[in-house]
Amino acid sequence: MEIIVKDTVDEASAIVAEILLRQVEEKPDCALGLPTGATPLGVYARLIEDFRNGCGCYNRAHAFNLDEYLGIPGTDTASYAFYMRENLFRHIDFMQRNIHIPDGSAADASAEATRYETQIAARGGIDLMFLGLGRNAHIGFNEPGSPHDTRTRRVALTASTMEANARYFAPGSRQPTHAITMGIGTILESRRIVVLATGIEKASAVAASLAGPMTDAVPGSALARHAHTTIVLDRDAAHELDRILALEIDA
Ligand code: GLP
């Protein structure tokens, strides 16, 4: 596992954007796994800026979103489909038919999860999976307790995740209690994984994921099972990592 620590969020985001860009350059028809949340925003802003400057071509690439809320349509401003459209897809040249996001309004969530798994497999799997990390070390919406071999499925969100994400919902609007997420097993089948975590509120999740025991109680600890994972942190997120002896600081 490669760990890169940068001084600022901006520098950390630049590293991840560079990794994504290199992936589409090397394999224009690659499949990218993409996350939502506040963390990736700096990365997506850079990709958009690069694209406007003539760097990056996504018209043969496929995008597979990591997760989606259940019970809200893709037109809802709090949906991840809306987030992806606004923060990335409408600014670059992804083909609509190559954008894959679980359907949060599907009547049968389990059937939708199976359909999504099949779609990923039909593309030959994910080449590069970009991940954020929840404050409780969740990856996607795989909450603590998720076995490391889980597949894409319907999950219940924990109270702490709902609280952390409440800021994305307008006051008075109904916040979903469930989601469809790629499973940890699905994520681990990606050829390469890059994780971005920034901010002091991620420091303990980072330490538990990278320096603690491998356990279902810490979804991020599953990352150590993967042979080609790059973790990109800013100094705040790396704060509690001193316990890792061989931490390679590339600042
Ligand atoms: C959400 C998403 C995760 C994301 C996490 C962190 O719950 N399902 O994929 O990594 O939040 O979000 P943020 O980057 O806003 O801290």
C-alpha cells in the first residue's frame, strides 16, 4: 500500500486528479469507479479545469458510481446522480450511455443491485476505483460490520452517517435511511484503488483503517487486502498515523 501525505487538500486533490487523468490516457476505454461527498470536489474541479485546457478525454471511458441513496430519484438535488452530473459529468465529455449509477428509485432494490453488479462485470470490472472515507471508516456505504466480501446491495445507513450527511439535505426534506452501495468485495476486485481523505475529522478513520487490525468493524481496513492501493492524505487526515512506522512522507 502506498501512502502519500501532502500539506494541503489542494495538493492532495491534485495527486488524485493526476492518477485519474493518467488512467484515461493509458486506457481510454477504462472503467472508473467514482465517489461523492465533499472530499472528491477538489479532484473533480481539477479534472474539469484540465479538460477545459485540453487534457483528458472521457468519451470512451465508463463511470460507475460507488453508491446512491434509495428512495429518491436521480433528479433530486440530494441524489448522487444529481451530484455527479453537476460536479463532473456535465462539464466533461463522458457519453451519457457510459455513465452508470444505481437507480435510487428502483422498486426492487435487490434486483437493481444485482443488475449493477452485472453491468460492472460486463465492462470487465473496474480499472481504477476512486474512494473517499467516511468518518466511521465506511467505504461507499459499507458501514462498520460489513463483511469484506460483500457485493453490491441494499444497506441501512448508520445514525452517524446520516448525521454526517444531513447537511446535504434541505431542512424539512426527508433524508434516506437506506442506499445501494458497491460491496467491499466488489470494490476490492478493482484493478487499482485510490483513496482520498482530508481534514482532521477523518484522522481517526484513517488511523483505524491503515494502522489498526483488519476487521469488519472498520470497513477501511479492508483496503490492506488489495495489492495496488494508493492512499492520499492531507496533513490533518494523517495526524493520527504516527503509529505507522514506515509512513512514507512525500510532501
Ligand atoms: C458518503 C459516501 C461515501 C463518502 C463519504 C465521505 O457517505 N457514501 O462514498 O466517501 O460520504 O463523505 P465526505 O467526503 O463528504 O466526507
